[in-house]
Amino acid sequence: MKSVHVVLLLVALTKESTLDLVRKNFFVSQNMTWSDAQEYCRMHYEDLSTINTPWDLLKFGRDIRDYLYVEGWVGLNKGSFDPVYTVWSDGSILGLPLWKFGYPSNLMSLHCVSVYNMELIDYNCKKLMPFFCYIWAPPMVLVEMMLTWEEALQYCRTSYTDLISVTTDEDLKSSKSTSMSSKTSRVWTGLRFMDGSWFWVNQDPLGNLTSLPSCPVNPYRCGALKAGQDVWENRDCNEKMNFLCIY
């Protein structure tokens, strides 16, 4: 999993379009010290997870949403004589860390960092706990298959993570760029109408980047994006078209 080239080759062979690479995070349930967790991630993935920007935080939360309340090591640590944290395990310069209130609690003796419910906590590096690793992967892929919305949802959840959600300007930019080469004029997204409201199937907050009828008639209750544009449409869920998956 360590080689980016393997990911890119796989994408090329399956004729799926990608943008620049982003970190894809994974939970590892084995209890290890911070150093052992770092070695494991570097051997089997890329490195311990880095959460350095608001976008990193959003992406991390999406990737490990089933483990938000499981504490685990991430890639932030410091030397015994360093006064503060300055760099992540992968060499990224520390940005604005989202510490839990009251932390870091002891810069003199606690030199490694875990995450719990999206907040950072400092610990003794010898403590045993699970951890989070990442690989480099495209943020989303265009799948050039003709599927209904339900079929597309199943395909994304089986082969990737989910149908896309678009909650940030960066998401919208990626969606427009990735969908430009679609074989269909529209692409399925993770928007669905049910029980009186629109929602993203991956449970992201709806946000304000989409504009769809507040009470669409059945079966026009699945959300599609016009390929290469920021135009949203409610479509018949049984219509077949290309679709966008989150890696």
C-alpha cells in the first residue's frame, strides 16, 4: 500500500479519473507504542496520520467515522528536549493543532500524541493503544459505469468508501474537475431525499452548496451533478449514469 504508483496504475487500468492525491486514513486495532505504530504504518501504509489543517480534519473524520470514539496514536511527537511540537511524523510542519481543552498537559514528560473524537491528547510514548495510518489516494474517482443511484451507492461502498458528498468549496472544485470526462451529462452523488429532507448518505452535514427542490416527487429523489459544472438536479433514482465515489 506504500507506493503511490500502484494506486495510480490501478486507477489508470480501471479507466477512472482522478485529481491530486490526498491522505486516506485507516484505523489499526493493534495496541502498540507510538514508535512501533510509526514503524508499522511506514511498513504497511505511508505513515501515521497527519491532521494539520481544517481540510485534513474533515477528511480524517470522514475516513474513520466508525472509530471517532476510539483513541489512537497519530503522527505528532517531539524530542525529549524540544520545548514544543513542531513537525508530524511524515515531515509536515505543524500547523494549527486541535488540542483537547487543557492539552498538551505535560511538555516535559509526554512527547507523543493521540486523537479522540477529533481532538489531540499528549501521552507517554510507551503507552499501548491502537493507531491511525494513511496512504496517498485520489480524493474522488469518476466511475464510468452506467448504474442506478442504488447500484452506484453499493458499488462505491464495496470498491471505495461511499458516493461523494460536497460540503466544502474544495469538494465542489474536485467534483467539477473529476466529472468533466464523464460519459454522461450528469453524475450521481451521495445526495438523497427521504423522510422530508435531503441528506448526504455518508452522514456529512448537508451544507449550503446544493440547491434542490424541497419536496421532489417520487422517484426524482436522488441528487446528481451536471458534469463539469456546479449545477445540481434531482433525478429519477432508476436512471443510469456515471457516478463519483470517495476514496
